[in-house]
Amino acid sequence: MFVDYHMHTPLCGHAQGEMEEYVEEAIRQGLKEIAFSDHLPFVHLPADHPWHGRYAMRMEELPGYCEAVLKLRHEYPEIKIKLGVEADYIPNKEKELEELLSQHPFDFVLGSIHLIDDWPFDDPSLIDEYAHKDIDELWHRYFAIFISAVKSGLFDSMAHPDLIKKFGFFPRAGVQIHYENAAEALAEAQVCLEVNSAGLHKPVGEIYPAAAFLEDCLARGVAVTIGSDAHRPWEVARDFAKVKELLQETGCKELALFTGRRKTLHPLTF
Ligand code: ZN
Ligand code: FE
Ligand code: FE
Ligand code: ZN
């Protein structure tokens, strides 16, 4: 009963393929349920900021995005299609985000951190910036923002939870303390953790989150969602065999699904 809860569309400006192609690939892969989760406009930037159309959809495109997903739901009755979104958590802009999210009938909201002090740290074209940064400090900043995001109550699941490892820069002091603090916050707030296969194709070459991070979360009763983070139709459900392996190894027994922002847990049978 595998599902893919993290798929993009060309509206964000850096994904390709028609939405129908994503759905058809999901059907071909035998998925029973998918959620589109394209990048929500940034709530801290003006509508005409150049990052809209490059990192995220434009504000004026959001209603059409929602309508397109709802329309696909009727065109493809053979698969469940959820209306999701991937929303950047911007510290101190919780009200603005809450307001924007309340205007559309989302089933599922993924929270993510792609910005540290307005530096898109996961953009490969801006990787030179790492040379000027202290990696330990960056990991602290990333997880401080992550934990605020979790506590904000705005998100159903946290996307690519250890994205800060993307280029393989690890802190000298180790990762353990960050993973522990994050797991504690997720458990306390009852927010899900996304198991995201895209990391396998990044320099770090491993699933987000690290196995130890996932194990810690599972031990504390945190539920998981699954996503490929597809930015092209053929990436839908990519490497889900490896996701399955990781879930099996870490003893994950359930998968979280969402309808109208309400979570239900479903047994995983391997
Ligand atoms: Zn993206
Ligand atoms: Fe993301
Ligand atoms: Fe994404
Ligand atoms: Zn993403």
C-alpha cells in the first residue's frame, strides 16, 4: 500500500512534466494514493520577488494549482489524489503562513526549511557559500529553525528532515544531539517525519532522514509519511524499494495518511 506524498509540478519553476504525467506514473508504479505538494509561495517575500517562479509558485498561481489537483482527482478515480503543499517555514511569519494555508482546502501540509538567513542552502548553484560558513553553526541554525517549525503546529509532516546534510557537510561535534532534539520536538508536537528518497541522488547519497534519526523518532512514537520529492514524472516513487528496506530495518510498522489535515495511521505490511 505504498503512497507518494511529495510530488512537484512545473509551477514552482524548477520541475518538469505535466501533472497528468505524474499521476500516470504513480498509477503505473501501482501506488494507491498520492499527494501533490508543490512549493507554496514565500510568505515573507513580495509577490513579484524573483524567487517566485524559481523556487516556488507565484501567489496568483496558487488557486489554479489547487483547482488542477482537485480536477485530477475526478479524472483519475483509480488513484486517490490528495491536495498537499510544501510550505517553507519562515521564522516569525507564522501568522502569515497560517492565513495563507487557511484559504485553500489542503489535505496535507509538508513543512520544510530551505533557507537559513535567506540563503537557499540546498541550491547547488549557491554551494560556494558553505566555504564561508561554520558547518557546526549551520547545523545548529538549521535544527533550531526545524524545531520552531515543528512547534508552530502549522505542519503535518516535516519534509526531508535532515536536508542540511545534502552536500555531505557534517558537523565536527556529530549529528546525534541534533537528531535527538528534533525527535523530541516531533514526538511532543505529534508531527510526522517524512522519509524522502531524493537524498539518494544528492551528494550525501542517503535517504532523508538518517537511519539513526528515524529510529529515534520511531522509538518516541513519531509517525512517518513517505515521499520521492519528484520534480520529474519519472521520479515518482523513485527508490521506494530502498525506502521500504529502511522502514523494515528500523521496525516501522505504520504509515500516516492525511485527509483534510486529519491523520490516519495504516499498518505497513512488507
Ligand atoms: Zn523543489
Ligand atoms: Fe524541499
Ligand atoms: Fe519538494
Ligand atoms: Zn522538496
